[in-house]
Amino acid sequence: MTRAGLRGVVPSRVLVVGEAGCCQRLRAVLPELELLEGGDRLEAVEARAAAIGAELLLVADPGPACLDRVGRLRQSATLRSLALLALGPADQAAALRAAGADEVLHAEEVEALRDRLEQALRLKRLADAEALCRSRFEALVELAELSAAGLALEELLPRAMQVLAKVLPGDRCSVVLGEGPRTATVVATSIHSGGFNLTIDLARYPEIKKSLSTREPVLVDDASKDPLLAEVRPLIDAKSVRSILVQPLIWQEEQLGVLFLRSARQEGAYGQEELDFSRAAASVLASLVRTARHRQLLRQQRDQMEAAYVDRYQELLEANQRLKGLNHFKDEMLAVCSHDLRGPLHVMMGHLRLLQYAELSGQAAASVQSIAGQSRKVLELVERLLERARGDAARMTLEPEELDLAALCRELAAEHEILGADRGVSIAVKAPERSGLLADRVKLRQVLQNLLANALAHARLGGEVRLALEEVDRPEGRQLRVTVEDDGPGIPADELALVFDKYRHGPGGVGLGLAICREYVEMHAGEIWAENRAEGGARVVFTLPHTDARLPGEGLNDGARSRVLLVEDEPQVAAVTAELLRSRYRVELACDGAEAIAKARALQPDLILMDVFLPRVDGLDAAAALQASPDTGDIPVILVSAHHGIAEKVRALNLGAVDYLAKPYQSSELFERVGNALAKRAQGLHHKRLEKLRRAGADPATGLLEPASFAQRLAQELSRARHYAREVALVGFIPRQSVEPSRLGPAAGAFQTALRASDLLGHLGRGRFAAFLPDIAPATARAVCGRVAAALEQTLGVPIETRIFDLGNGSQDIESLLASLRPQPEP
């Protein structure tokens, strides 16, 4: 570097600090150097270095003080980044380097100082350029990472400005988004760490307006002289602006805004390197802005869709509630017409018959006849409504209340005495003074009314109908037993098991009355049956579990019914819900989630009805624990809560709950939800059983071996029997008529019951059964087969042909024998 070249660089970049005499010698060699004689005060050195923009410090002191100066300068945070050369004693070279000097010159090397300074400055600038490139590359990477962070635009851009301000010169770095030809909005700036929103007039910022219109960068080296800023020069001078760089933000030909850089310290702050880097940064910023806007648009659309979904769900919920109300009204109307009107009609018609026997004349007699005819028509209409209402019978539920069954029996007997008066039939009641019961009054009234009307209709002339109520103790608990007897002809023996069937009309039929009685009694977890009296006449008996509000039914643990675990911490709610459920199911109680988990593992209930908000362990955590456990994971859980929000419902269903019931609920809704959950579980268990049978080679319809598996097992058993010389027989049972598929299951059960556990049994299709009997001779097998054939005839309802094969001599071909027993393919 020539002297002229060094004069343009060294004076403004090199600061000499040291002993006065040494500094004077240096000035003689390089008179353009910036000197600070003495430099004992660190603050003075820092101020002078900042004023000239020093890149290099030269400590000049031939004495021992040189080492102390170097150490103090290196301790300054402001001067630590500058290159430092020391011109000191030769014997202190190692100590000076240890103190922080980048290079040590000897006193006699003053003449070579120019070349050494030039080399040091070049190395310093190369190091600074490398560090700046690295930091700018890291800034671009950090900007790209911000794009993947999923931040909103008002949070993303301020962070981006903080990143760029560290690697770009100037006192301000901002993002300006264009809104039109006259205004724009500053959305982020480096001097504010948070969100920013300032609308500016583009007439006061011609450099931004030009960049937005031309889509090109705008560089202003000296704002005080550039003609582009002539109209706004007073504003520029007031803010001491020197250099400006505006870089457009363009994403796929779309002009989004500009990146605005400003420096107030010196002219020409932005060179080609800053221009290139700002172009790359602007490209990344444009991508950030576009991505953030798309993400914000998607969030808005998602929020709108969620709001629309919630509104639609609420509309559907309200419509469903209205439909439920209308359906409930329809069911109530049908129930009133089909059940409650029949009793009063019968009583009214009984009184009409008395009036018909009275000596009436003229208009009175005609009126009575007209009323009787119209009453019969009303009764026919009620019967038709009853038939139509049977389709909704599955939705009938109990509305239990505490009642006196003894008083109800006496009341109905008094009402029906008039019906038997025309035939001279009396009603005798035997009942305790009071018998409390928790039951549905309307339905029990209908049961007693139907039984009394039926008994009065079949009693002999001048006979008697007896109604008795008593309490009995049975192994499953205390029960109430009601008996209705008549002295009529009785019920044919072959119809005793059929009198409670639905729609048995015609000769010998009993209509719907007894079918309704059976349904209502079973809804109360009771039993009903009919029998003939030894002295003549029929007797209908039904029993009810003796439940009341003070002692919830202990006698309802019927093993044939499903077990429901009710988890509720409010005693009153638990008592009412338990009584409702006990009309159909066995009920166990738990008061918190921890007890529910323990009882579920110990009792293995068929269903769990659990409140969400419980002490100790709440319902959501308990449901998750039950779902995760292998011994309780298949138990359906219905969660109950007074909170009607969608979030709770979705959360509950995600925890493995099969349904969600909102409080308060109607008893019909409770039974419907519980019934659906139990039905789904039963269906799942049935599918598992069928799959297990298929894997075992069994026929799903009967549980017996299918033809291929039976043939394979038969070959094995026959080989074993021949090895030990045992007598064996193969028997086939072939129906002579077609068999209903619904009868195959009961027939298979009777088939297994009639034979031994060691016998090999199979179903060959269409009701054809086969049995391999070890240790039985063919002659002995005939007696056994007669008994088995009789059992199959009774269950299948068709004649059975028996074929016996002697397999002991080994002359029979197994495949041909089985082929003769199998049904022929249908044409």
C-alpha cells in the first residue's frame, strides 16, 4: 500500500496510544496517524476510538509501562473487538502477547511500521468480514426457523426485526406493508420489541413510495443531498438521517411491502454487501409475511367453521329436544287412549248393561241403546290404537313412586264389582291393611285391571273371583305376591305356556291383556305365570320385589339380568337413579372414581354409569384408567354431567366412553342410552364368541363341531379306539322335514344334555346331528338313541330318523358314512 493509499485509511482507522516521545517518533514516520499521548484514562481512549471509528490500536511505549497499557485496554468491553499492536521492549514480547496483543513490534522496527499496519488492518478486516458473513447467514437461518414456528404476523415480524438489526448497520430497521397508492403501515420496527401499527403518508416517504411503485430497491447514500428527498428535506434534517436503503418485499410477483433501513451516523452506510444481504433478507421476510397471512386466514376459516358447527349443533340439539317432546306427547296420548281409557270404558259399559236390564221406555231406552253402541265403537277404536302403539312399546319406561298396593287392590275390586254384577259374580279381596311399594302406579293399575277383567269374563255364573295379596320371603329377597283366581273352566294345558304371548286372537285366544301384564310386571323385575286350580278354574300369579323408598330393593340381584355400576356422589341423585335402574338391571353403587375402579375390577359389571365430577378421582380420570386396564377395558362407560358443552362431550368420548348423558335427563332417555350400550356390548361379545368357535372348528349356530372338524376328530378317536380294541358306534340323527334355523340352538343344547361329556358331537348342517359313542356297542346304542331322538323331535318340532353304524370291525369307510349323513346340496 502506498503512502497516499495509507493516508486514506490509516488516519481514520488507527489510534496510537502511548508515551509522548515514542508517539512523536511515530509521527515523524507517519504524520497522518491519530495520536493520543499518554492515554492513561481508559474513558478517553474509548471516546477517541469511537470518534474516528478506529479498527486498530497501536500501543507505543518502549518502557515497562507498555505491558500495563495493553492489559488495561484489553479489559475494556468497547475496545476488545479492535486489533491491538504493541511497540514495546523486545524482552517483553511474550508477556505482551499473553496480555492480549495481537502482534508485537520492536522499537527498532519503526521504519517498517507502515507495512505492518497495512497487514494488520487487512487481517482485521478479513476477520470482521468473515464474522459478519457468519452472523448474517445465521440470521437468515433464524428467520427461516421463525417461519416454521407458526407465529402470528404481529408476533413474528418484531422478532424478525430484532434479528436483522443485529447484522445490518443503521439505527432503524422496519417492515412497511403497502395498503394503497397513498398510505402504508409500519407493522414492525427494531426499536420496538412488540407489535407495532403505524399508518404513514407515502408523500412524506418518497423513497418508500418509489420502491413500492417500481418494485426495485432504493439506495440513498447522502440524504442531505439526494434529489429524491428534496421535498421532505426539512423532515430529513430534523431527524439527522444520512443513509437510507429500501428493499421491496415481493412474493411470487405479489408486492407485499418494503424492508426499510436507516442510518443517522454517516453517509454511505449501505454498500453492495448490505444491498445483496438485504435483498436475501427481504425475500425471506416476504415468505414469512405470506405464510403468516395464509396461516391467519386458515385460522379465521377454522374459527368460522367451528362457530358454524356449534351453531348448527345447537340448532340440531334444540330441534331434537322439540322432536323428543312431540314424541313424548304422542306416546303419552297413545298410552292414555290404549290403556287408561279401557278401564273406565269397561266400568261405564257395565253400568249401561244394568240400565239395559232396567224397565226403561221411550226415549230413555233409545238413549241407553245409543250410548251402549257408541261405547262399543269407542272401545274398538281404543283397541286399534293399542295395536298401533305396540311399535313404541320398547320405549316405555317406569315412573316409580311410593304407593300402597293393598289399597290399590281394594280400589280396583270395588270398581270392577259392577262388571260382574250382571252375571252374579262377586269379588273377594284378601290383603293386609297396608303394603308399601316403590313402583309405577299406572302400570300396576293396568295389570290388576286386566287380570280382574279377564277373571270376571271367565268366572261361572254366580261364581266368585278372589284377589289376594301377601308378602313372601324367597332366597333372592322379600317379595309381594298377587293372586287372581276364578272358578271358571280353566285354561287348556297346552295353552298355559302361551297365554302371555302377544296377539293371540281367535278361538281360545286372550288378546293383548295378559301380554301387557307380563311386560309391565317384568319391567318391575317381577315374574308372572298362569296355572289351573285343582278344584277348577284358573289362577294368575305375579310377584314383585318388595322395594320402597326407605329400603332400596335388596332383592333385585337376579343373576339373569345385566349388572350396572352407578357412580354418583350426590346421595339423592344416586337413590333416584338406582331405583329407576333396578326395575330392569342389577345395580351396584360407588361414590367416587377410586371406588368405581375397585368395584369394576372386582364385580366386572356389564356397564358403568358415572358422573364426571367426583371426589378423589374424577370421572374422566376413572374412565381413562378403566379403559387402559385389560380386565376392565371392554366395559362400556356412560359419563354423566350437568355441563352441556361440546368440549366436555368430545373429551369424554375420546377417553373411551361409549356415550355422554347430560343432566337433568328423563327416565326414558336413561333407559334408552343404557339399553343401547348394553346391546352393543352384547353384540361385541357375541362376535367374539363366534370368532372363538370358528377358531376351534365349531359351528356358530350350534356350538358343535362343524363337518370338517368332526371328520378329523372322528378319525383320531376311531384310530385310538381300534388300537385299544374298544367298541364304538356312530349315530346320525336326520330330520325328515325342513328345520327352522331358530330351533338349531335349543336343539343343540338338548343334544348335548342327552349325551355324555366324553361323546364326540357334531352338526352336519340343516339340523342333521352326528354322535360318536366310545365304549358302546351298536345294540346298546339303540336305547340311547331313542332318548336322544325324542329330545331332538321336541326341540326341532319335526320327526327324526336315526341311523346307527358299527365302526368296530374297521370295514366302514368314514368319508362315505359322513357323506350319507350330510344334507344334499340344494338345487
